[in-house]
Amino acid sequence: MARCRLCRNEGQRTPAEIYLPAHRLPLCREHFLVWFERYLERTIKAFRMFSRKEKILVAVSGGKDSLTLWQALTSLGYEADGLFIYLGIEEDSFSLLSRRAVEAMAERLSRPLHIVDMKSELGFTIPDLKKKTRKYCSLCGTVKRYYLNLLAKRLGYKVVATGHNLDDEASSLLGNLLNWNLKYLAKKYPVLPEEHGFVRKVKPLCRFTAREIRTYAEIRKLPYLSESCPLSEDATRPFYADIMDELEEKAPGTKLRFYLDYLRKALPLFAERKEEFLERELLTCETCGEPAVSSPCLVCRLKEEFAGAGP
Ligand code: AMP
Ligand code: FES
Ligand code: ZN
Ligand code: ZN
């Protein structure tokens, strides 16, 4: 059994319990946590995500990624508060269990947690949407993005952080590359600046695999919910993720290289001609004042539709 590299640097000979193939790094459990937080700090600095002076709003779903992010940022001394959107998914008590997980986490960290209820804000839930349209799952993403942005502004935060990880980013990059989705390829960066009514959005876990994050969450015994959304319909995501896993298995480090080389080498080329690829101009919704591609925006139209439908 290999010995922990960081223990060795300190003159000790502890057996490693965790091996990180992409980094060729054998580590003991305590040093895995040290490595994880240092690497997170380096990622935040490398992409100029935010400084220690800024208050961060972490979008927490109750899953391993966002709870790990909240914990690690807090351990590093950042001022990070949580925001949870209650989507009203009763199947398998999903929303209820998710809310319990984020509440347990807030208590553990002694940090403020903002909870918004989709039904009272908008007049409908995700299951209500499901009864009306087959596109409810992608609308769920739209509503979440809309609310994260709106609430961050309402609550006075300048930065919103989400738990997207390397597996998410590499597999969606692969899917968009296979379809030559130039609009995506020209703007997908782990930091989106504050502009046109959007707050800054960051993905600090973009260099961590799902496996590394799970290991962190398990060592720290975070109260995360392992079940994913029971209504999730996106079948292509696991498909591309499986392909990336296979590549990673055969050639460790592929996910990280694929993603980082895209950011370094390919994105600047596509970004140069971004205006040509972006389909629609950004407007301001006349009803809610939020940035949108149509006016009234999609969320306002849904709100109107459900208000007209009665209880
Ligand atoms: P997903 O698209 O479900 O993989 O979620 C991606 C990220 O969005 C998560 O890591 C969270 O940061 C955020 N997120 C997802 N669901 C919620 C929710 N109900 N409330 C707040 N943030 C969420
Ligand atoms: Fe899309 Fe749950 S409805 S992930
Ligand atoms: Zn060690
Ligand atoms: Zn609107």
C-alpha cells in the first residue's frame, strides 16, 4: 500500500487510504480533506471567482455537491450563506427530505439559510408543471436559475455559487461538442460576470470529480441526500457521463484535461465570434424587470397561466 504523500512531506509514514488517479496522489483521510480544501482555494483564485471580502450565496439542493461546497467554503473561512428553493416534489418525499438536509447543514455550520417556496412565490410547483407540459424538467432548470438570480439581488448578494462538478461540466461539454452547439461552446465558463441584471455566477467545484466530492462528503459525514430528483427526465446526461467515466477509467485525468483544455484552448476561439452564435438578444421583462429573451418572460407567463387556472 502506498504511503500518504502529504504525511511523507511532514516526515511521517502513514499508509494512504485514498488514491486520486487523476492527480497521481495517495493520501490519508485527514490529508484528503486538506488537499480538497487547498485545491478548492486554488480553483477560486485561478478563475478569480470571489474574494474573502465578498458574501457568497450558495445554492443548496441537499445533494452531496452543494453541501460539500457550503462546508468547504465555510471551513476555508469564506462567508457563505445558503439558499434552498422548495420545489414541492412530494414523490418519495423528495423536497421534504432535501429541505431537512439543508436545514441540518445550516445548523451544523451555524450559517443563515434562506428558503423560498416555489408555490407561494409563483403559484405553482414542479408537479403542477408536470401535469401541463412534458418540458417540465427543463422548465425546472429555468425557474431555478431565475429565482437564484432574483433572490440573490433581493437579498443583497453579489455572487451565487452552485455545486456543478467536473463530471457535470465535462459530460455537458461532450454532449454540446458532439452536437456542435456553438452557442454553448462560446460561453461556457465557470465564472459568469455580473452584467445585464445577472449577478456573478460561479462553479467552484468545476475541477472536482463526483467521486472526489462524495469522498469529502463521506469523510466529513455531511447530512446529504443521496437520492436524485425522482422526476428527472434528462436521459442524455447519464449517457454522456457514462462515456466520460469509461474514458476516465482507461486514461485517468481525461475529464480534467478535456475540460481545462477546452477552457484554455477552444473557448477563446469560439468566444471571439460569440455574437454570431448567440441566437436572441437579451431584453428586460416588462412584468418582473428581470433579464429575459422575451417579454413577458417565461416565468411571468407561467405565473399568469397558473393564476388564471384557479386553485
Ligand atoms: P442539478 O441541476 O440538480 O444538478 O443542480 C445543480 C446545482 O443547482 C446544485 O449543485 C445546486 O447548487 C443548485 N440547485 C439545484 N436544486 C436546487 C434547489 N432546489 N434549491 C437551490 N439550489 C439548487
Ligand atoms: Fe428536473 Fe427534477 S424536475 S430534475
Ligand atoms: Zn497524510
Ligand atoms: Zn418576468
